[in-house]
Amino acid sequence: MLGDNKTPRMHAVTIATHRPEVLADFYQKAFDLSQPEWTDKDHAGFQLENLHLGFDRIKEEAKAG
């Protein structure tokens, strides 16, 4: 997404994990954030000033790359 002056800007970061509640808890404590918002049982996120930091639950094992 480009900003007003055509500078690229990031609006969201989403991390895929088997345990989003653990990562959300870590980031909350590490950066002194408010409680994460859960949109459902598989996604938690923080709305920071200009960025959404999200955690999505993955259900299957990752395949070797």
C-alpha cells in the first residue's frame, strides 16, 4: 500500500502459529500492550497506532521447504 507521497507503508503484520494465545501474551508483556482483541478462536490481534499486529492459528504441521 502506498502512502500519500508514494512511500510504501506496512499496515498489517500477521504471524502464523499453532498457539496464537502464547505469542499474543508474549508481545503484550514485552511491549506493554493492552489485551489482544480476538476476532474468533483462531485470530488475535493488537491495533497499534498505524499497524495491526495479528496472530493466526495454523491447524496443520508445516511442510519442510
